[in-house]
Amino acid sequence: MQDLAELAFAHAPVGLIYTEDRVIRRCNPRLEAMFGFGRAQMEGRSLSMLYPSETEFERIGRLGAQVMAVSGQYRDERIMRRNGGELFWCRVRGQSLDAAAPFARAVWSFADISETRPATGLTLRERQVAKMMAEGLTSKEIAQGLDISPRTVEVHRARLLTKFNARNSLELVAHLSGIPL
């Protein structure tokens, strides 16, 4: 009989990945189903294959390394990419096995939250602004985090309001967070 750890990994209710230096070494069946790739297609490849773009992979990597160097843990909700290119919202949690080398060996969980958050029709920058708005950041804080002007943030916010048919930022954040109105 499989040992308990193997059984738990194989039947976890969320997608799980074990990585070494951001390369997928092992994944469970739930992750395969969520992303639409077979195990053989993922294992030995960079996590970048699951991101909307290489730029997003690098940006989140820089942020994650900073956070994990302090606590050994990382968590966020972000847009990911399925096999075939479909974008979807995903809740991601990570645990480094060595905080001194956060990406050397880590375990990651992925939960598909796309039922409550639409991901289609947004540009990369709109997704970034939307994510930071949902985290409660001000336009000035978003601008600093993305290295753009506060006016540019306002332009993206206005586009998001239009796309989500929201009357104000509070209503927009409710849409982005999946809170029924």
C-alpha cells in the first residue's frame, strides 16, 4: 500500500507542485486537471509554462523571493494560464524548505478560483492594477509598485470600471473579489 504522504499528495483537494529552482519536479493529478497538462509535460520544465507571460513569471519571482527570504512562505491570488492559453484566477500558496534559498526547494498549492473571478479580456497591466486594487492599495502605491505614474493607474482603473460595468472602485473590487452584488 502507498504510504500516507504519497496518498495525501495524490488525492489532495488542490493542485500541488514540488519545485527546485522554479522547475517542476513533481505534481499531483489535481494540478494536471486544473492546468490541462499531463505530468510528463510539466515535470522537468519551468513554472513559467503556467504563467500568462515570461514577464509576469519574472515579476512574481522577484516579489516572491523577497517575501520568502523573510518568512519562507508566499501567498497571493493571480492570473495563471492553462494549456491552450485560457487565463484563470488562481489562489497560490508556497512554502520554501529553506528560507535562506527560497526557490531551491519549495512546495506550492494552487486552487482554481475562476468561478468567482473573471479573467478574460484584461491586459497584463489591467490584471496587475486589478490585483493591487483588490489588495487595498491606493493609486499612488500601485504606481510605485508597478513603476508607472498615478495618472496611468487611473487610466487603467477607468478601463476596468468600464469592462466590469462598475460604478465605482468599491464595486469594481467586489467584482474582482467575486463578492456577489
